[in-house]
Amino acid sequence: MDIVTERYSKLIEADNTQEGDVERLQLLYVLARTDAFWENQKKIYDTNNHVIVKGWDELYDGSYGKMLQRTMHLYNSSNDDIATVKLFWSLDEYNTQTMINAQMIYCGL
């Protein structure tokens, strides 16, 4: 099992996420795959109470901030979205693939 799969499994287990909860699954995936988010995941999402932590939007700017903005919008559409072109414009190949994979999870693919 690779490190991302291990992290993702730990988050799903800690959160007790159900299979069809695509909004939460894509969020947990992005947290598990991105080292910067993994290091601060408890400041972003509380698995015990199943809620986004207030202040998550102040933790990152630049490409990481854009990734979190899209991820949080998919998690709860009351969070502002970012235009897809603005999101992907700033991402390297690894983070582009992260966001593509998260979108696929969200779409149930």
C-alpha cells in the first residue's frame, strides 16, 4: 500500500465515511494526497465531528489555496468556487492529477 492510499484509508476510517459520500471522499483524498494538507489536515477538517475547521481558508494561498477552494466548494457548495482555468493554470503536474482524481471521485467514477 502506498503512502497516499494509507493516508486516505486512515482518514476514511477516522471519519467513518460512507461509500457514496463523494463530497467527503474527494475532500479526504485531496488531504491525503497533498503533503502540505496532510501536515495540517486537523486544521482543515475535523474527522471526529465531521466538519470543516473554521479558518481553513487562511492557511494557504497560491495554488494550494486554489486547490482547497475547489475542494471545499465540492464538499459544500455554499463555499465559493474558483474558475477551472484559474485553478489549473497554477498547478504542477502532480497537483493537476490530484484535482482531476478528486473530480472523478466527486462524479462517482
